[in-house]
Amino acid sequence: MITIYGIPNCDKVKKAKTWLDKHSARYQFHNYKVMGCDQNLADNLLQCFSYNEIINKRGTTWRKLSENSRNSLDEITARKLIKEQPSLITRPIFEIDGEWILGFNEKLLAGKILE
């Protein structure tokens, strides 16, 4: 099973969903805006990726954080932030049969999905 995590208005998520649709891949979409990021998801993400990979430091949500929050970022702070503000999470993230992939990479996805 494929789950794609993101927000619907993200260009990278739109591109990934279009690619999956084009290749007739069945998937579920986990919309952070509706479903959030619970403790279990935060734990899974931070087990598979470093907090520096997970936090999108180029986005508006990051820029809106206080300077103190941005400067004191560590794994504990990141876990709290992604649960409170899941828009901070780098997008998209894929979970494919228990394997996690960060970002949209057509070649990597093709190897996992089109085998």
C-alpha cells in the first residue's frame, strides 16, 4: 500500500499525485491540514529521517516561527513542532509497504511502484 503525506495545495504533492495517477498507482492521501501529525506519525518520521530533513526551512510556516524556536531546533523541538504545525514537514513523504521515502523522485518511485 502507498500513502502519500502532504497538503493538497503543495505543488510537489500535486506533481507526485499526478505522477501516481498517470501510472495507475493506488494510494491513500494523508492530508496534514485535516488529519494532522499525531505522536505515532511523528515518531515514525523521526525514526526514518533526521529532524533537519523533516523540517521544511524554506516555507512560510518556518519563517513565521519565532527566532527562538528556529534557533533552538533539536529533535525534541522538531517533534513538538511537527505535531503542532504539520505544514512544517517537508513534502511529500511516501510510505510504501512500510518503507519511507522523503521527497518526490520519479526514478526512485518507479523502482518501488512499477516493479
